[in-house]
Amino acid sequence: MNKSELIEAIAVSADIPKAAASRALDAMVDAVADSLKKGDSVSLVGFGTFTVKERAARTGRNPQTGEPIQISAAKVPSFKAGKALKDSVN
């Protein structure tokens, strides 16, 4: 499912126009991104939790030359599925 298909599914499920569903989805994604930028987590009970994790610096290899390179530390977004979501998939 891509973004446009998700917007259509939201519009049908909530009985709202596609434009409103698109704005709602964009607002939700922006709110999650803003919260993660601040270092906060976002928990949606039954769905899952969005968090920010620290990835340590490490040494990697350039695949073309085999030369070692330094990969810097980074913050990466993470998602852990909730129990209800896991149960609905199985």
C-alpha cells in the first residue's frame, strides 16, 4: 500500500473527502516527526511506539575499493509494533 492508497482507505473508513484524509495523514506524520526531533517518543496503544535510537560510530568498508572508512554516529528513528498490531498480522 502506498500513500495514495492509504489516503483512500482512510477517506472510505472515516467517511471524509480524500483531501481531508490527506491533510490528516500529513498532520499525523509531521507530528510524529516533530516529536522524534525533540527526542520524545510517540506511543499509539495497540499500534506501536516510535522512538529515536542512537547508532554508534563504526568502521566500515568501501565496497568498490575495500578501503576502511569511518561511519559517524547517528540518531535513527525506530518503530516497535504493539501487541494488537502483531496479533492482527498473525
